[in-house]
Amino acid sequence: MRSRKILTSLIFSILWALVISINTNVYGYFSYNRSCEVFPNQCDTGGEKSAVKGPVLSQLIIDGAGYFLQSNSDYQSFLKKVELSPTYGTNYVEIQNIIDKTIENLELARSIYYEIWQLSMEMEYDPSVLEKLYQFDYPGYQEKNDLFEVIFQKVSTFLKSGDVRGTYKKFYDDAGIILKGLKGIRESVDSNTIPKVSDCWRINQKYFSLELFGQYVAEVFYALE
């Protein structure tokens, strides 16, 4: 039975690898994805048949989103432990490990977005995609999908003016603010003290806002005709 499971897993892995090799457009879904379309050839996987050699934005965006989402997930685990601490007590070694992972994954996400931002500065925009971004019905899309207006307005300000590079810099800057807050929390935890609840609230809000900002950028690019 075990050998059958191993064989099934191996076959699945091979088939998945074949799918990846055939599919030359990798986008992702949840944070800044398809924004690579505004730069020629940057939604290519960068494989052997690619017109681009070296890093391509599509894969970097996916990797950065993965680390960011994992960091947010780690932070939610930390909040859960803090929430339950009055009833079940506080294991400081455990929450130290959680907050360290939270910081580590966000630092990785931020470093990738720095690379994305810097690479994009060397690239020319595709005028046809910029025109689509300019013509996009931002108010209609916001109303139809009941998006958070304050966050979506920031997205529309960047995209309508064609400042996609600016959205990458915003991620880098905002992640830096979150990291500063997380390191303050780690100082409290390292001294076996539960951090101030208000500090936890503000970091949670910043994660939420940045995650939605990246999602809304992705949504607009997915909605472009």
C-alpha cells in the first residue's frame, strides 16, 4: 500500500512538472499578479523557449506574494496565541519562534519586491497596457465588487496614471513599516512580556491594508480586456 502511494505521488509530480513546462504564462492570483503585463515579455516563465533570460517579474511577484502571505499567516498564528494567553497561559519560546518566522518571511518578501522594483526601473512600459489602465472603469469596478473604497482609490491613483513601478515601491515601503512594528513586538516577547494590544492592532491593520492593495492591483490587471 505504501509503495502504491509513493508511485501515485511520483506520477502526480511528473505530470505536474509537464504542465508547468507546457504552460509558459505564470501569473498567480492574489498579490500584484499580472502587473507584469505592463512590461513586455515579463509575464513569461523564463524557460528555455523564453524571449527573456534571467529573472522575470511574473515569477518574482509570485515568490514575493508567497512569502508575504506566509508572513501574514504566521502573524495571525501569533495573534491567536496572544488571544488565548489569558486562559491557557503564555509559552514565550513558542511565540518567539512564531514572531521570528513572521519577520523572516516578511524580510524575504520585501527583498524580492525591492528586486522587482529595481528591475522594473530598467524596463519600458507597454503603451497599449498603459492605455487600458487609463481607460479602466475604476469607480464601476469598485462599486460592482464592493471593494474597500479607501484602499481601491489608492490603487486607482497609481494605475490610472500608469505608475505600476510605484505600486512595487509602495509594497517595499509598507513592508518596512510592518517590519519595524514586528521588531518592536519581538523586543517585548524576548523580555517575556506580552506586547501592547494597540501595537498588535496596528500591525494587523497594516498587513490587511497591504494585502488588499496587492489584491486590488491583481484584480484590475485580471479585469483588463
